[in-house]
Amino acid sequence: MTLRRITLALAAPVCAFVFSVVLSSFVLVAVGTNPIEAWLEMLSYGSRLETLVQTGNRATQLYLAGIAVAIGFRMNLFNIGVEGQYVLAAMLAAAAGGAVDLPPILHVALIMVVAMAVGSSFAGVAGYLKVSRGVHEVISTIMLNAVALGLTGFLLRSWLLDNSDTTLNMGTPEIPPSGRFPNLNGVVEGLSREITRGRELWGFLLVAILVGVLFHLFLSRTRAGYDLRITGLNPFAAEASGVHPSSTVVRAMLLSGAVAGLIGLPEILGDAHKYDLNFTQGLGFAGIAVALIGRNHAVGVGIAAILFGWLDSAAPILDVVGDTPREIVSILQGVVVLSAVVAFEVVSRIRRAAEARDAAEATHPTIAATDGSPS
Amino acid sequence: MRALLRSSMVLRWMLAALGLVVVLSIVQGLARPATTDLLSAGTAESTLRRAVPILLAGLGGIWAERAGVVNIGLEGMMVLGTWFGAWGALEFGPWWGIAIGIAGGAGGGLLHAVATVGFGVDHIISGVAVNILAPATARFLSREFFAGRPGGGLTQSPRVESVGSVDFPFVSGGDLFGWTTPDLFGWIDDQGWFLVSDTAAVLSGITQNVSWATLVALALVPISVFMLWRTPIGLRIRASGEHPVAADSLGVNVYRMKFTAVVVSGGLAGFGGAFIAIEQTGIYRENQVQGRGFIGLATVIFGNWQPAGAFLGSLLFGFSDALQLRDRTAVHALLLLVGIALAALAIRAVVQRRARPAALLAVASASVLWWYAVTEKVISELPPITPHVATLLVLIFATSRLRMPAAIGLRYRRGQE
């Protein structure tokens, strides 16, 4: 029983991935390049220490984005607005960090609190509109994305711009050393060899892991997490058992936004030390993909984040070696998402059918036997 | 008079449009710093041109949602439309480009239909997946097909030709059998008569230099109304979106209806994308859709799931799009209009003795007018977010008046309740 469940749970993502690799290989053959060569090239470049470090950094951000999305998804609440929430939060947090001078740990804590508060309150608007005015969160968060991005540009341009910066790249003032997050190069280098200068494994990885653990504990060990989960599984049963639907919606949105606020911080605290035009955008949408493939589960999202992070980090080699377009990796990612959601749907249908059959066998053995025999 | 108004919808619409021109022309006269772009031929032309892709996305949204399938993949389908449109235009000429753009968008629609209708995947999830897949595909194809060409590259195509445009004869000086007809509206516009010239300017803008593709797109509004409300297949499509089980019991093939509607929806979005690439910019550029698919989705709600409503919404959003590109003082003048409109609504609420809305509207009106008074021009980030904010406001204040298809977004499996 358990074995079947595990096999079924793993079957969907594995099948989706294999299907995507095969499909992308066909695409590569169609455009006249050798897919096997390309995949081998990526594997060998992707197993270098520097690429793995980059994978870790990318996965950190993707994981936070995935968890932010997953919090909503677990109760069928679609926070499409993670994108806008994290960009606005990162900008304001970087600005706050650059504006003050505090003792080391306190400074980082302030930046994190600002980021989470901004992300949370912006997501909360969508939650409030849903419960008070019945505005569907998909539409409101899509619309709020545009508002957040416009607001970010406006605030950056008019108030928070660092005037001492003579370059054209506009950004917030630089955060002083007390507001930076240490890297994990020491740990990695102790285990393997020295990392090429300029590459750092961001220490925020630990925060991401902590967020994952807390997410799991929240869902499995707290009353609020239980409410959230059962609302997702069966809203009517949840309400009948005393769960307050509106406050659960608002709470989920606030939490999702708070985690979304953290997405940009690994980059700002570990590397850039300010918000400027080089800031990575698009992670909110990537987070949706990661959450979907990871089945909104703390471990699954982690695996998906590492997979996508690795693909992103290993893809550039294709530009250097051979004639395979690196964009094939984006296609691969897109196909993985679509085929994974289809595969999960098929698997869950198979499982439901199997469970119904088991239940039938348990209650009416004879009927089930005649029913189940091939006619 | 009243009977006449009710009998003739066209007349009513024309009166409404005339009223709008009057208001805009008064605002234009009052606004300081002065602007002439609120009601000019150029703004009208630009509005129409910018409204078309949004309109097509909106129609696409209506087709899918009337069949009960939420389509937030419209954005991705438009992206496919831009790429395939530009490619087709390069290879075979502009009309083929539009046809191939439609096919590209329909391909995206087919994918969405297979996932949602065929496999029963959640509509939002499938739409998100389409939106992730489409730009990746476009980038990959650009590398394969555009990168080697002169002017082309990873993120853009070489320049493409447009399908050409037409000046209407007699009213805007178009040619008729080789004879140049008089430009009536242009002449009236030049006279500088209050109101009359402004009206003529708008009419001249929408009858001059009109792309043939725009005419096709506009024709799709009545065609969609006719197809969805006056034909058996339209009735079946809408029945599948209202109550699929009932439709099924009457012998409607619900799966086929939903499939058809979603593919048509993708094709319309693809047309919108192709229009952007071929008619609006004359080039394929990465990210040129810029959320217009989402704005199209917004017009669906805005227009209460009716093609004519989506058309109005697209004009409104096209107008704000057109103004920001032309003249920021004109956008500033628009603040005055919004302030006055809010004040009018506040007065109406006072008359109807609704205290809270009246107070809220009065405060909103006062703050917009204050904003208008203390600034010279609006911040450049405001116009691009206007459509999004407007949609949010409609959803917040008009939810009770909206009527969406009953079975929208629900998974349908034949033989299961």
C-alpha cells in the first residue's frame, strides 16, 4: 500500500522529466544538433564546483519563491503576485538597509523584517479584497503585480536613488558591511577545494532551509497549518468543522507574501548589497513552476528548485561549446512544468480509482471480484 | 424619444460617444498646463491601434470563459502570436504572417485545451504553464530563425512589412478608383470650431490610415456576438460554460465545445500578438506583449463577459496607452476628468442618500483634484498601471453587477457530477 503510494508519487515527476528530456532531444535533432553531446556537455560543466555553487545560490531564491507560492496553493489560493511582492519588498528592504547603520545582526534582521512586512502587506491587499469584496485572487494579484512594479520604479527614481552613484545604473544606497550576510565558502572549501575567486555560496541558503522546515512544521504540527490544509482539500468540510474561511485566506496570503519578501534578499545581502537595475526579476513566476513540480511539498519544492537552479546554471556552457542553443533548457523547463501537472492529474486519477477499488473489495468482496474480472 | 433610444442601440452608443467627446473637449479647454492631445486625430488613431491587440485578447478570453475555461494563458498565446506572426510575415508576407500568428496562438490554445479539458488539469495551473512555455519557445525559435538574418537576433526579428492601411473615401480623403476624394473631417478639424472640430478630429483619426487588420479585428466583435449568441454552436458553447452536465444530457458534446472554444480563444490571442508585431511595431521583439494578455483578461471582466463590453474596455485601455506615449500633460488633464467624474458620482450618492459611498467618493474626488492642482504632469509610471488599477476598482465596486458563466473554472468529466 505505502510502496504503491510512493511509486505513484515519484512516477509523475520522473515521467514528466524523462518525457521533457526526450521531447527536447527531438527538438534538437530537428534543428540539426546532437542532443546527447549537449546533455553530456551540460553534465560535465554542471558537475564543476563553481557551477554547483551557483546552483545553490539560484536554488535558494527559487526555493523561497516556490514555498511562497506553495503556501497559497496548499489551500487552492493562487498567489500569482509573488513576482511583484518580492521586487517591491527587495527594493524597500535594500533602501532601508542602506539608510541606517546598526550593529551587525540587528542590521540584517531589520532588512529581513522590512522585506517580509512589505511582501506580506502587499499580498494582504489581495487577501483582503478576496474576503471583503469577493475579488478573485488570480485577477487581483496579476493586477497588483503591475502596480508593484510601477511603484518600485517610481520610488526608486524619485526618492531612494543613490545620488552619489555616478554610473547610469540607478540603485539604492549601498548597504554597509554590518548589513551583509556571511557566505558559506568556508564550509564548502573545507569539504572540497578552493572556489574560484568571485564565486560565493550565499549564506542565505541556511535561511531558505529554515523556511522549508518551518513551512513543513507549520502545515503538519500547527492548528493554523491544519486549517489551511483542510481548507484546500475540502472547503465545505473545513468550514463545517469550525475553520473560519476568511481569516484563513488572509492569513495564508500574509504568510505567502512574507516568504515572497525574502526571495530577493539572498542576492542583496550576499552579493549586490543594494537594489539596482541588475536585480534578478522573474523569480516569482519561476517560483510558480517550482511549486507546481514540487507538489507544494517542502521536500518536493526543494528538489524542483535544485533541478531548475542546476539547469539555469549549467545552461550557459551550451553557448561556449558546440552549436546547441542554450534556450533549449528554457523549453525543457516549460515542458517539465506542463507535463508534470498533467502527469500528477493522471496519477491522482489512477490512485483514486485504485482506492475506490480497494474500498469496494473491503466492503463487498464478491461484487468487487466479479466487477474487477476481465469480461 | 425614449422609445427611439431603446429601439436603436446604435443611436444610444453614438449619443454616449458624443457625450464623452463633449466632456473631453470641455476638460481640454479647462486644463492647465494646456494640452491639445486629449482630442486629436493622432490620439484617436493611436488609441484604436493600441486597443486592437487588447480587444483581440479580450475576445479570446470571452470565447474560452463562455465555454467555462479560464484562460490566463492568453498572455503566452499572444507571445506565440508575435513570434509566429513576425516569422510568417518575413517568409510569406504580412497577411500570411497574421494567419500564421493566429495558428501559433491556436497551438497554445490547443495545449491549454488538452491539459484542462482533456486531462482535467486546473485551469490556472495550465495557464501559468503555457505562460512559462511560450516565451521560452519564442526565444528558442528566434535563435534558430532570426539570429542569422540581417537586423535579426536572439531577441528580435528583422523588420517586417505591415498589411497596409486605408483612408476612408470622402470623410478622410481616401482614394476611390484613382480619384482622391475630399478630406471632410480633416477640413472641419482645421476650422477650429468648438466641439464640432474636436468631434471631427476624433472621427478623422479613426477613419484615416486604418490598418486593414484593424478592420478585420473590429469585425470580429459582431462576428463573436453572432457566433456565440445566434448560432447553435454558440448556444452549445455557452451551455458548456453554464451547466455542462445539463448540456451533456441534451446531447451536446461538451468536450468538443470546450476544445473548440479554447482553440478559437488561442487563435484570437495569436491574432492580437501578430497585430502587435506586424502592425504596431513592425518588428518582433522579446517581451513586446507586456502583459496585454492580462489586460485583455481584465477587459473580459470589465465588459461583463460581453464582446461589446470588452471592446469598450479595450478602447479605454488603448486610450491611456496612447496618451502616455504622446503627451504627459494630456494624462495630467485626465486627472481633472477623473476628479470631476468622481465628484459627479459623489453628488449622485448624496441624492440617493447613501452616506458612506458619498463620503468616500467625495474624499477620492478631492484628493484627485488636489493632485491635479499641485502638479504639472503625472509621474511616468502612472499611465502603464492605470488599466490594472481600473480593473481592480471595477472588481471592487461592481462585483455585484457582474455576471460570469456559472461553471467557469470548474473541472468537467463526463458522467461525473
